[in-house]
Amino acid sequence: MAKFKLGYAPTRRFTFSAEDAFKYKTVIREKIESFGMDIDIVDMEGINEEGLLYNDNISAELMIERLQREKVDAVFFPHCNFGTEDTVARVAKAIGKPVLLWGPRDEAPLEDGMRLRDTQCGLFATGKILRRFKVPFTYITNSRVDDPVFERGFTNFIAAANVVKQFRNLRILQIGPRPASFWTMMCNEGELLERFGIEIYPITLVDIQQRTKKIEKSNSPELLETMEFIKRTLDWSEVTEDDIKRIAALKLAMRYFADFSGSTAIAIQCWSSLQDSMGIMPCLANAILTDEQIPVTCETDIHGAITSIMVQAATMNVLPTFFADLTIRHPENPNGELLFHCGNFPVSMSVEEKPKLRKHFLFDSHAPGTHEGEIKGGEMSLVRFDGDNGEYQLFLGKAKGIEGPYTRGSYVWAEVNDWPLWEEKLVKGPYVHHTVGIHANVIPALYEACNYIPGLLADPVDPTEQQIQAWLRGAGL
């Protein structure tokens, strides 16, 4: 994934202090660089003497050309004084990427009564003209450069824009059709393409089987390295070395088709034809790929794959996701729920030092290939992109890991604020029994990302929409 690129287009207006605007252009740039985010910044230096947007159509056109040529993923318009609203709006409209609007809080008037910047007043003006241009934008409360609310708002915006970037460039490798009995996994491929630009690249189980066999016979260094990783990382006493070889080959075959097709996520028909034809479960292969930032969803869950990409993008692709069934309520905690799947959670999340590589405990074939055990708890976000009848929503909720009884498969027990409310929302839809979890608070970033994805409605359960908005304004700092 290419590094995130941010357009930096500071603006001023001629009637206020040009010197102060130039000073703040530099101070703001230094501040956002201090946040430690791994991004490239494309600025206005060299376009005019000041490196600032003002009432100059030539500079605006040159900036548009630069931002388009550099293929920026978002544009930040800090108002270094009042700013020039029409120029900002024209540049934002031409680029068509997420827009961040903010300006540093003004100091007190000078002793003679003069004011240097009137930044807040200019923000009101620019917000109005961006609306006239039908440009969606993110706004951070008018605050000082060192105020924590600026850092919170800026880093959340970059995460949200990264979600939008990856959502708009999403191609999913589909390995096999959905299981015949899983009507819940139906999706409208044409509508996903028409509405969101999401592409599906389908291959058959025969394709993956043949590629797996070819890799298995090759004894390539990559195959041997993957086998060694599995044997070093997991307790494989219940399976054979031949099983490990086939699992490793399957993982590499899935990676091959993902790379070949340009797919960033995979949805696989994990049962039961694959076990019949190959004699293994794909769960561990799914787990390893998910740890490598190529999330794999079970039961050909296309919407789950979309969710996974959005969720990991909200962490700037620093953390992996886990793909889980919502299964049973906790036997003692009324707000507790079991997050489970057969054996696909990333190995990096395991509580045990050497989690078990086992045979499937449920299916008649008892095929080997499940990575079983409890994963770490702590604070987590649970998310689901889904839709039906032409309407799409993004379920957003926070949870925390809790103690619970042992069960087979990959699992973690989680507590939410009000499980009956969650359950009602999930049953009434448009959701299903699958969710994507991550050990991070990605809810504000995903909420903000929906602002830039027409046709996708954020559906937060905890925190509420009002609580998210208050957090973005600085609540709790």
C-alpha cells in the first residue's frame, strides 16, 4: 500500500497580517510533523513566494496541478489568518478528496485595537462556500496549535481519509461461491461496483487447489519458510508435517492470487468443498494472511471483507483485524458475548505462547488446519459493513475483553454496554452474525469516513453519534 499523501494548502487573506500568516504556516507544518504519523506532505512551496493560498488564480491552478500530479489522498487547508474561502473551495472541488478545515485560535487584539488574523471568522466563511460547492469536509474546533483537540482531530482525520482511500480502491478476491445454506452471505456484486466502485475478482476452488498443489511440489524457499514459521509458532503435535506443508502451500496460493489480481482482501468458501478436495481447513492460512494485512473472511463473506479493510485502514494499517461470529451470551454476564470462529484469528493475538494447530472439532471430516485458542482481550472496536434493499450501513460499537469459559476454536469473550440493544440492532439489520474486531478505538475515524462515502450511513451503538461528535470536539481532554 502506497504511503498516505496529504496536500498542505495553508491560506490567508490580504487584509490581515501576511507576516503572521507566514509564521503560522511554518508552525502548523512543524506541529503536524511532530505527531509521528507516517505520511508524505505535499505543500505549496515554490508555487508562489509565500507558499500560501490567497486571492491568486494562477497559484490556485498551479496547486491543483501539483496535488493532482502527486495523487494526494486528502487536503488540509489551515487558515493562517482569515483565509480566502473561494480559492480554498475551488481547489478542494477540483481535487475531490477528503478535506480538513481548521485554523489556530486568535490572540487578543493588539494594544491599538488591531487584530492580526480573525481566523475564526474566516472559517465560518469557508465552511459556507464549501457547502455551496458541495464539498464534504471535516472540521476541527478553532483551537491553539498546542491544544490536544487539534492533535486528536488531525490524527482522526488522517485515519478517516485512509479508510476512504482504501475503500475507494477496494478489490476483493473471492475464492468459491458462498456456502449454499448461508443465505446471509448473499451480496449484490453489481450494486457494490456501481455505488462504491468495489470490485470482486472471483476464482474457483479448482484454481486454488491446483495452485496449492503446484506450490506444495515446488519445495520453494518461501514454502519451507512458511512451514518453519508454523512449526516454530504453534503447537502442531496433533497434525502431521504433510498437513503443515499443505496449509503453508494454501496460504501461499491465496497470497499469489491476491497479488495477481491486485486484491487487498479475500473472502473464501472455507467449508466444506475445500476439505473434501484438499483434506485441510484454511483457518490457519486465513489467520497468517490476516496478520500480514491481507484480511481473509470465512464463508465467502464479501461484506465482511469490506469491513476488514475499512477497520485496519482506520489504524493506518498498523494493527490486524479478527473476523468473528457473534455466537452465544455469557453464562453469567448479561452484557457478555462470545466472539468466535473455527480457528482463523491472527496468531499474533493469542494468549498462549504457542497456540494449538488442531483438527476441526465440528465437521465430520475433522480436517486439520484450525488455529485454536483464546486471544487477548482489552479494549476493542466491533464493526460491520452491511446492506440490503439498496441501503448500506456501518455498525460501530466498542467492547472490552472479559473472563469466560473455555470453548473450542478461536475466541474471546467481550462485554458491551447494553447487549439487548446490540442484539436488537443486529437482528433488525441490515446485519448478520459476523463482525470484525480490532484492538483499537477506530469508531471516530470510521464515523468520519462515512462523511465521504455517499450511500453509506454510520450506525453507532456505543458510543452514540452525539458522544462521537463531542469526543471530536475535545470532550474528555
